[in-house]
Amino acid sequence: MADHQHDDGRPPVLAPGHTYATVTSTISDIVLTRPLDWRWAVGMGIGSSLLLVFGAAVSMLLFKGVGIWGVNAPVMWGWAIINFVWWVGIGHAGTLISAILLLLKQQWRTSINRFAEAMTLFAVACAGMFPLLHMGRPWKFFWMMPYPSTMALLPQWRSPLVWDVFAVSTYATVSALFWYVGLIPDLATLRDRAKNKWVAMIYGSLALGWRGSARHWSRYKSAYMLLAALATPLVVSVHTVVSLDFAASVIPGWHATIFPPYFVAGAIFSGFAMVVTLCVPLRAWYGLKDFITIRHLDNMAKIILATGMIVGYGYAMEFFIAWYSGNPYEEFLLLDARPFGTYSNAYRCMILCNVGIPQLLWVPAIRRNPVLLWIISIFVNIGMWLERYVIVVTSLSQDFLPSSWADYNPTIWDVATFLGTIGLFTFLLFLFVRVLPAIAVAEMRELVHEKHHEHAAAGAAVAEAHGENR
Amino acid sequence: MMKSQNADLDKPLTLTELMRGAAAPEAESTGPRYWRSLSELADDGSFGEMASRAAARAQAAIHGLDEPSRRKFMTLMGASFALAGVAGCGVQPVEKIVPYVEQPELIVPGKPLFFATASSRGGDGVGLLVESHMGRPIKIEGNPSHPTGKGATDVFSQAEILSLYDPDRSQVAVHDGGVDTWERFLRFAVDLRARKLGEKGRGLRILTRSVCSPTVLDQIRRLREQMPEARWHSYEPVNRDAARKGAELALGSPMEASYHLEKADVVVALDADLLGWGPAGLRHARAFADRRDPEAESPLKLYAFEPTPSLTGAAADVRVPVAAADVLLVAAALAKALKVEGAPDLDAKRIEPHAARIAALAAELESKKGKALVAVGDSQPAEVHALGLALNAALGAIGEAVTLAPADELAPADQTASLVELVREIEAGAVDTVLVLGANPVYEAPADLKVAEALRNEKVTALIHLGLYNDETGALAHWHLPEAHFLESWGDVRSADGTVSLQQPLIEPLYQGRTASDVLAALLGQVGVPGRELVREYWKTRLPEENFEASWRQALRDGVVPLPAAEPAPAPPAPKLDKVQWPAPAAPADGEYELVFRPDPTIWDGRYANNGWLQELPKPLTTLTWDNAALVSPALARKLGIEDQQVVTLEFRSSTIKAPVLIAPGQAEGTVTVHLGYGRSRAGRVGNGIGFDAYKLRRADAPWSGPGLKLIPTEGRIPLAITQHHHDTKNREPVKVSTFEAARHHGEGEAHGHHHPDFSLYPDAPYKQSEDYAWGMAIDLNRCIGCGACTIACQAENNIPIVGKDQVLNSREMHWIRVDRYYEGEGAASADNPTTHFQPVPCMHCEKAPCELVCPVEATTHSDEGLNEMTYNRCVGTRYCGNNCPYKVRRFNFLQYTDNETPGLQLLRNPDVTVRMRGVMEKCTYCVQRINEARQNAKVEGRKVGGDEVVTACQAACPTRAIVFGNLLDKESSVSKLQASHRNYALLEELGTKPRTTYLTKLTHGAEAHEEPRHG
């Protein structure tokens, strides 16, 4: 409960002076009155333009084949898998914030969870594109799933790619459910506040008849908790399974037991960085500084710092084990090829972005400076992309037999496809802030209630159970 | 009345009349009543309806015709009436597929037939067996009865099957730029003969490449008898002029030397690419490998002195890079040391660094007299050949390890001189008719002869060109005639050792081609005599008359003509060196280099330029594809500051060309090598405009090398598609090397083999393994010479597509078996002359295959006989298996590589092997189709498949028998025995993948080699 008593001088999780009404109107007006904002128009313009690029890139891909990308004989996975892992990693923060922080009763999560969950969903949607598109014959994608086929064939269960199909689709399903369930009271709020009949009908039907009765609330709370508990292991499992794509192979640089924890930490690292990247402009543009406060940014920066250190530890361990194991292939790859080889630039940039620059977050003033934090988060995003690049490309390009070694270079279509998914992400995100409340209204009202309660109880040395209604 | 009617009937109806008549049948009021069917006769009214319906249908069909000819109309009309006869039926007519009325002998659908034939190149031949499926030749194998290959083939013979189906081959006769016919040419030929007979052949010149067909030689002889003033010139850009001239210098008559490596303990190759040059290379390679067997009494020791790295240099125990001009100095130093009479006293300063080595070699040769030979390459001048003969005589090799055969009397001994003579005569206006049979002098003649200009001489009123392609010469010709491929023709081929094979057609000519023999026959007044008769006619005069038919059939079946034993040739005279004028060794000027020409290792002199398989086959040593390059030594590159792919201007005797540089470890320092055969302008769609034309630098007096090359670096770059970018093994030792001595000790000690513990983390295969068969392969690195025949054989057998230069540049080549090449040696000096190792790498068929575990859809699985199988249909293309393969043998169809459009190429496909589409993985199958064929045969015969019965495509083609395949459960099989050898090791065996393909340690004589096989 010490969290609630910010007499330690930390900024509050909700700016003072807010009532139920101000919270509700500030957040829901963004959706319902839809003030035309040139910044939204520009963002949406960029997002939908890039979405067109995505369409072109995918059409070309389906027409000509995966050979339009830069993948080659030793490096059979390229940008597609890098992007996949990157997007999945980004998709981690949402569920982590929503579920784990909910279970841990971290109050400050309230104003960023909706947004982070939406980001998760969109990131997973982008991620899901790549494993499909990178296949040689994407129209046969359903062979990866168990279905009663006339060939009486099931997927090959020993393949991590099959685990991937399940991990990612489960994650996507649970995240979507969790997000939707959380949205229900807010959809009802929008329904009630809508002035247009059609809008009211749409939100109304999505609100599934929510009336805000005590029974509703009670069931809603337990469902939400259950989903949170369900989602929690998924946060760990998804990226663990993704890491097994690499760890289960024989390739030096992939074949490492440290991969699962190191990938999960990396995913949270990049996920939080992406939340910061998106939050900082959002709170500035939509006047949400009262809800997404410096306290939030500070906390997220701390998580970035912590997970960044874990990632750094992972890098150090890879080095150490390569040397300690005496495995000549790993030794060459990690102690020679990565730091000094063809891709040394990518490797060094990665270390700088993921281990070097986040060290600035030790300084509280930097953590609490939105602009600086935003810049650092961009570095982390780039660094984590480079990490996947280093893992995928360097390991494959120089594995066991030097005769087969070859360099990898992406083509314009690799870039177009990646930019295209960024377009898809941006498009969905801008659509989201326009049609759904970007901050959970009901939870914010709850927060207001709690804050009042706190003030009322302040002075009375009763640490009574206000935590019980969270 | 009747008369007019008859006249009417005689007159053919026009289309309109027919249409009108049929569309509006009017009852005839007068005249006799003709009825067209029984229903009309019965006149139930349905006939008119039927007829009009049929007419309407015909009309509709006619609207779709390009040219509504009456004939087509009648065809359609007839069909319509036939249909109309089936009144009231709306169903499709029954179509009958007629089976063979007379079953062709031996043809069983699905069962291939093999026919013996032979290919020729450069005056030598290789005996072949061609696999034919339902009349389609699809694969070439070596003929085991033929002494040249003993069942093996070189890369060229393998790729001939693609040339046969090449859609860019010349398809029609062309006369003065317009399409014409063979018939009209033959009429022209008859006139020509009549004219030339009158003139006794004056002004008639025939130009061919080296001819080794006895029939054609006989035709030329007869032609010259009939037309004594006609002349025959033959010119082959890669010829044996120097060898014949050298023999003439030393022996007094042009003779051709053959080397018999099997009879030598020590072989010195003086710029002689014994293993890679010409069909004889096959014979040498086999003998070399057999003599390098660790079981052999005294394994052959090979020394090579050469300016540019070759297969022979790579195989040599001691290889010394020397400039081409300095090879003479080496020969002279050896001759002096061996006290050869007449040995020249030349200034040996330039080979000073190698003096000790040469002295040691001379001592070794001295001690091995009678068991040593010196081979001189065709690219060395006549003086070196003369010296080589004297050296061999001093070593007692002549008649033993070196045999001499007299050159053909009729053929020009000096082909270059012969071509020069032709050009001079044309320039003098003495020639009016030039018949170019199968040659392409405009492209392949030395540049200083200006052949194209000469052939344009207006006195030449008939330039007739017969060629597989309408090539650079065809473009100038008045008559261009399509030549038949040898797989479409009757013919005969004599190999250098005297063996004669018959060529028999495997298929009717695809593109109206005819042979040189057919054209000569026309000039001999035998127009229209079939090719078979021409060949038979000749052999009737050669083979014993009483059993000619039997001999002929035997020759066709076996591929070798049963010639009566030839009388032993009289012993050649002892070589004398007194007539030889030794060239003054000139010190190279500063900033000038030596230029060396070589035939291209894969497209030879340019004749295979349009063959995609050969273009994409990595050239041995450089692994370059789709291009030629100027090879420079690492030292020279350092000195000039030039790097790979940088374009340099090569200036040689007033000619300049631009060429990309490729740094070749082992190149002699001041020597630059260029390969012939590229820069074609009329090769075809595949071969046009790639690489640079080295013939532009070639001179008649410097056909193989010359001093005075200037090399000017430019800023340009040309990307070179090489398939192996890393040269060293990074201390991983994929190729294990030991010495013969160590191997012998091992043999005594027994079971000294080094084996990693038989342990793997991977689970066993989920089902029971066969108790009868476990297929495996052993590749003896001690036999492999790195020629690449396995790669091409595999490509032909398994329908492997070519991908093109841009795809090779991105490492997407599709070869199922590749030949890795590693250089060994420490420091910068080793780059100047490294030890070279080759390692063919097919799929290892791991018992614990990493690829199988990671496939999400079970597209790659393990068979109960241990094959790692690819199910193309099931593959979705995640490429995880390719990533997880430690040997990187998996190949992916990144794009639609297989050409499904070109009809000719569809004929080429092996019907037993699935053609792969875009998006699926593929790899070596151990030729599973051949395993299954053997299994079927065994089942029919009620027995088990023999341990050595299945022969994979790579194994069949291998000239040195380095690849052995078979059943590992049969302890008597060759592969079991090899895998039991102490030299046997698995590649990357520490990974626990338990490969079924294993390697046998390479052995050398090297004193510096280690006692124990080195572990990776």
C-alpha cells in the first residue's frame, strides 16, 4: 500500500483535481466528439500510405515468390523472421502491464493498460503476418495446424514452428479476449454518452447489454481476474517458444539454453520501450498528461532499465559460454564473427542501443523527462530489432562449414514489407484512438474513487482494507 | 445437261458456294436424286434440320480459323457430318486411343533403354551410354566398355543432353538472310559439285574443327581425289599443334604422345593439365586415382610446374608456380641434370628459387628410371615438347609410360598454320567457296587473322556454314545450315588411343539438322544417302566382310567397333634435339606481365556457351559461374592494389579488352590468365554477352601465352558469381589429410580409426529400421580431383534447374552435390601457392537428421532404409530444415526456377524424378529413383538388391571412382568395406548426426604432412 502514499515525493499516478465526470468526459470525448486534429490526420495518412505499400509488397511476394527477398542458401531466414520476433516482443508489454501488474496490484498500470493491450494486439497482428508470408507456399499455411486432413497427417509435433503456431495464436486469442472484456464497461459508457443513434447502437451492441449492476460488476471482476491469471503464463510462454525456434536448432549462436529467459526479458524490454514511444506523443496530443503522468513514465523507465540489464547479462553469458565451452563454432561466431566480422556494425549498434544507452535511465531526471525518455525508447526499439538481426543473420551466415558461408543482404521488398507492417500497426493504432477509449474509463473512475478514499482516510491511522476493492 | 453437270462436278466449289449449298438445302426439282444418307433417302424431314445444324456448327468453327481454307472447311464439314450421323446424341464422341498395333521391340513404358554412342571433342572421343525413355534421350552415362572413360564421363559429355534440347539451336537453313530449305541447298550442292568437278576443285576450301570421324576423314579423302585442287583446313582453338610440331622437331615426323600414368611412379607435369584437359583427362584421372590408392605398391608421386592453378596442380604432391615461359627453363634444368644429349644451356636465373627442388626432382627421376614420365602440356611451345620427348627417352619412358602415335596423314599437322594459309588464300582471291563444317572461325580464330574480314571477301561467292547454332560465322555465311546434334546422328568417333565407337541417333533430328557427313556426301554426289548408310559403307571397307553384320551390331551394342588388332607400330626414332632452336629467354619488361590463355573449364572454347548447366557449374578452383575473369596472383594484386571484381584493361600487342579480376591463389606471380569461350555475340539466349572475349587478345604466333601484357586498373566493377567465398577451413578440418606412410602404419596396426563415442542426443527414428538395407555412401577424398562431373551428372539425373547469375550472386544455386574447395597453408606466402583440397558434399542422410526434427509439416522424414526423404508435395517452405542442416546441402526454390514453358526442355526431364515448383525445399535423394528401380528389378527376379547394385548418378559419372554407394548392411559391399577403413570419417561427426555419407582421409607424400590424421 506504500504505493498509494506518495509522500516519498514521487509524482502521482493521477493528477489532482479530477472527479468522475472529468475523467469520463476527457477520455470519452476523444472518441465521441472527435475533434479534427491535423496530427491525427498526418499519422493516419502515414499509416494508411504504408499500408498500401504493404499491399503492394505482399502482392508481389505472392506473385513471384519469397525469392524477391534477400534470403539465400545459408541465410534462409531473413528480415521476415527478424520482424516476426521483433513484433512479438513488442506485443509483450500489453499483457504484462494488464495481467501481471494487475495481479501484483500495481495501481499505476491503470491508465496505460488499455493502450498497451491495443498495442499488443496490433503488434501480434503484424507479427503474425511474417510467418505466413515467409513460407515458400503460403497458401498451404493451414498444414501447420492439426485438422482432419484427408492425408491423415498431423503437424510434426517436434518442430518448434508448430509450438509457435500454438503459442502465438493462443496469445493473440487471450489478449484479444482480455482486451475486449476490459472494454465492456467503457463501451457501455460510450453507448450512454453517444448523441448519435447509430453510434449508440454500435457501441451498445458491443457492450453486450452492460448495465453496470452490482452483479455485472462482480462477474466482470472475476472474469477479468481469471483472464489475467490465464494471460500471465502466456507472457512468459510466447517468447519462450519463439526463442526455442532458435534454441532447439544446432546452429552455433542459436543453440543456447539461455535463450528463453533472455528472450522474455528482451521482449518486455522492447515492449515497454514501444509503450513509451507511443505514450509520450499520445499524452501530449490528447491532453492526457493528467492520466498518464510522469510517475508512469518513471516506472516504465525503471522496467526498461531492469530488463535491459537482463538482456545485457544475456549477451555477457553468450560470450562467456562461448569461451568456456570451448566449442570452436560458438567461439568463432561469438568472439570473432559477431564483434569483428561482416556484421560487426549491427552488433556494436545493438550493444550500444540495448546496453549502453539505457544506462542513462539510472538518472531520475532523465527518467522523468518525456522527450529524453522517448528518444531512449526509440534507441531500444532499434537495438532490439538489431538484436534479432544479429541472432538470425550472423549465426546462419557463418555456421559449420566455411565453404557454405555467404553474406545476406535485404532487398527493397524486405524493407517494403517491414515498413508495410509498421503502416498496418500505425493505421490500426490511429483507428483505435479514434473509435475506442484509449484509457480505461471505468478503471480511471475507480482510481478517482480510491484517491478520494485515501484522502479521507489520511490522518486516521487506519490502514484499513481499501486495498480489498483494489 | 449431263455434260454441264459433270463440268460442274469437276470444278472445285468455292467456300461461299459450299456454305450456301449446305446452309440452304433446297429440294432438287430436276435431275437424278442424290442422297447423302439413309435418313435423307427415307426423307423423314430430319435430314435437312440435321444438315443445317451441322452447317451452322461448321460456320461457327470457321469463324475461329486464321485462314479459312477450303481444305480446313472440308475437314470441319466432314467432322460435322460424322457427328450428324449420330442423330440425337448430345454426348461427347468416344475417342479411341490406339495402342501400339505393332509393339516396338523392347519398349516398355517406364523402363529406360540404353544405347551406346560417343561424343568427340578436340579430336578425341568418349564412349557413352544414353538413357532413353520412350524415345526421349534424357541422361548420358559413360560406356564402361570404352577405354577412355571406363564408364565415367567429363562435365561436357554430361551436359551434351541439354545442348541436344537447346531451343536456341539453329532450326532452319538460312540463305542470304532468308529462311530456306535443305532441299534447295542440296540442289545448290549438286550444282556446286558439277562446277567444281570441272574446275578440279579449284577455289573450294573446307574448314572443320579437328576431325576424328573415320567416315568423314574418308569422305574428305575421296573428295580430294575427285577434286585435287580443293583444300581441307582444320582448326580447333584448343589444339595439339605444339605437341605435333615438337615431335616433328625431335623425331622428324608429327606424332602425338599419350601418357600412361598407370605405368609411372613419378610424374612431372610441365604445364600439363593431365587430369582436366580433353577426353584424355578422363583416362589420366582414373589411372592417377588408381595409382594413388593406399594399397598400391608405390603410390604415384606427382610434380606440377604450371603458371596457373589447374586440377593437376591441385592434385600434385609438389606444385611449383612458374611462368609459362619459364617451364622451358625447368625442362632444360631437368634435362641438364639428367644429362640429356643436346640439352640447352639456358639462363636459369628466373627459376633460381626452385633450383634445389628441381635438383631433388632430377635425382628422384634418375632413381626411378623406367618408372617416371614427363608430361608436357599442349599449351607449351614445340621446343618444350621436343625437350619433353628427349627427357622421356632418357627416363626410358618412351614405349612404356609414354606412347607415340603418328598423327593423321591427311589432317593438317599445324592447324594454326593451316588456318593462316586459308586466310591468306582468301585474301589473295584464290578462293570462291568456303565450306565451314561445324567450326566457328569468326569467333574462335586468333584476332590477328581477321577471319571475319577475310570471309567477307567478295571473291568468296559461297560461304556455307553448317553449325549447331547460327553463330558468329553463320551470320556472315551465304548459306547457314542447321547441324544435327551427335545424339541425333549417325557417325563414328576415333579416340586418341585408337578405339573407334559408332554414333547412333537416339532421336529424330529435332530441328531439321544434318551432319557434316551428309553435306560432304552431297559434294561427293551421294545426295540423299542416309547417314547410316554412309557410316556402314565406310565400315564395310574396314571390317572383315564375312561377319560384317555381326561386327556392326556388336559395335552398335557395345559402343566399341571390334577392330582387328593393329600391327604394332614401328618404334619411333630416338629424339634428337640438334634441330631445335631454343628461344632466347627475355627478361620481362617492367610493368609488363605474361598473358596465358586457357580453355574455359566448363564451356571449353565457347562451344558450350549456351549450355546453362555448364555455365552454372562452378569452375574448379575458382568456383566462378557465368563469367570468365582475368586471374591474377595474390602478389600481383597486392602490388597493383587491385581486388576481386575490379575491372582492368588488358593490353596485349595493340589489342585491349576489359576484364574483371579474380585473385587466384597459386597463380604464378607475373602471369595473368584469361579463359577462352566467353563474350559471345551469337551463342544463344543463355550465352550471349556474358564475360569477355579473350580471343581478341589471342595471336596466331602466341596461341597460349606471350609476354608484354599491360594491365591497367580501372574504377569499374563487375560482380562475379562465385559459389564459395571462404577459402580456408578456419581450423575445422572438414578435409582430413594424412600421408601414405601413416596410412600404411595404420593398416598394420588395424582398427586404429579415430571414432567419436557412438552417442547422440537425438531420438531414434520412430519406426523400425529395415533389416535388409541401409543405404550409405563413402567418398574417397584421396581419389577426388575436384572436376565437378558429379555435380553435372546429378543435375541431369534429378531435373535440377539452373537459376542464373543474379541468383548465384545471392548464393541460391541449386546443385544437390557441390564440390567444396579449401586452401591450406599459413600466412601470406601460402596464398601464393596453397595446398588445395576438394570435397564433394551431397546430403549426408544423417541417421539423426537435424532437418527432420524441425519440419513443421513432416515434409522431410526418415525412411526405414535410412534415407532422409523430401516429400515435395508436403513442403510449405518454412526453410527451417535448410537452416538447421549443419552441412548446408538443402536447396530451396526461392522463385519458380524450373522452366515449365519451353517445350524442348520438357522433353529433357527425367520422368522418374519429380519436377519441383517454387517454394519447396529439395536436396540429394541418394538417387532414390535408382534405388527403387533396383528394388523393382530385384522383386521381379525374387532376390535382394545387391550391395553394389545401385549406382547413383554422381558415382556413375565420377572419373576417379571416388564416390561409392551401396548397402551398409551387406558387409561385402564396396561401401561397407570403405566405411570400415581406418581412413573413414564423418563430416562434423562431433554433432552426433551420424551421417550415412562418410569420407576417406586424403593422403599425400608431403614430408611436412603429419603422422596422424588430424582431427577437426
